[in-house]
Amino acid sequence: MLVRLLYASRATGAVDHDGMAAILKKSRAHNPAVGITGALCLCASSGVFLQLLEGGRGAVSDLYGRIAADPRHHGVTLLHYAEIGERRFGMWSMGQVNMARLNPVLLLKYSETPTLDPFTLSGATSMALFDELVATASIVGQG
Ligand SMILES: Cc1cc2nc3c(=O)[nH]c(=O)nc-3n(C[C@H](O)[C@H](O)[C@H](O)COP(=O)(O)O)c2cc1C
């Protein structure tokens, strides 16, 4: 029984390289034992996080609850949740989407302005945007 969950949130303060590295380190240490895979994206200019989690329903639900209570971000907003037959991010305990390689045209494709603002997008559109982010921006950091 697998599920996929996508949420967006706003970083509480500026997240520097070390801040992002700490989140990824914790994720990569914790997620394999509970069967969570996924990818995390931070748009540094807008301070918006976008994270996709996949795994068993209980494990995803537990982790989402923990993440939502983390003071490093706020405004945690569920964008998409679905039962799935198979994982898309099975090779990443938590991949990092490399926003430096992002083409702004992709953001314009789905948004009113070329900024990452998933709070204004539907669940289906934000999922489509995330899929394209991953396909075009590339994932860095091994899981
Ligand atoms: C944007 C964001 C994404 C996170 N993603 C994960 C994750 O995928 N896995 C994880 O274990 N913790 C993640 N965390 C950290 C958790 O919120 C929490 O700090 C951590 O799980 C607590 O672990 P501990 O009880 O072992 O200290 C994330 C935090 C933030 C701010």
C-alpha cells in the first residue's frame, strides 16, 4: 500500500547551503529505514520548499506530521496525495532538485509569473510542474 504526497511550504528564514545540507542529511539517515523515497526542492529566491514523499501510507503520514511541525518552515500546504501502484523516486532516499539548472520558461508554462509559487497552483498542475522540474533540473546528491 504505497502513497505519494506533495506539499509546499515557506522557509522561516534564509536557508543557506549548510541549512539545506542538514535537512538532506537527516532525511537520508532516517528515510531508508522507514521506506521513504522522494525529492526536495528549494527555490532560494522565493524561499519556497516543494517536497515529494513516497512510501507506505503510515510511514508517509508519520513523516509528514513531523515535517509539518518543523520550525524551519511554515505554511505547510498539502498539494497532492494519491495511492500509487509504484514509486517514481525509488532510487532517492531524498534527492535534491538542482534549481540552478532550472529554465524559467518551465515556471511560466504552469504559472502566471516565472517564479515558483505552488500555493497558487492546483494539485494536478503542481504535480506536473514537479515532474518536469525533476526531469529538466536534474537531481543532485545520492540517496
Ligand atoms: C523542508 C524539510 C524537509 C524535511 N524532510 C525530511 C525527510 O524527508 N525525512 C526526515 O526524516 N526528516 C525531514 N525533515 C526533518 C524533520 O522535520 C525533523 O526535523 C526530523 O525528522 C526530526 O528527526 P529527529 O527526531 O531524529 O531529530 C525535513 C525538514 C524540513 C524543514
